[in-house]
Amino acid sequence: MIKKIALVLSVVFIILTFAGAGYVFLDNGKANAGYACIPMVFALVSISFYRKNK
């Protein structure tokens, strides 16, 4: 059960990372890069949690 939650969270955070990166690129770099970096950190944490419990 926890593995599935970690996997779903990692997929959600990966989608948010790409959406944030797209927003930064579409705004010609005027937006903060944290829109892409913060979800990436959470995605890496959830992926490592998933792999640890696998």
C-alpha cells in the first residue's frame, strides 16, 4: 500500500516538475526556477522511498 502511494506521488511530482519547467520557459525565464526545482526534490524523495520499500 505504501509503495503504491509513493509511486503515485512520484508520478504526480514528476508531472509538476515538467509543468513548472514549461512555465519557466514560456515566461522567458522571468519566473522563478523553484517552480520546477521544488517538485523535482519531492519526486526524488518519493522515488527513493519507493525503491527503499521495494
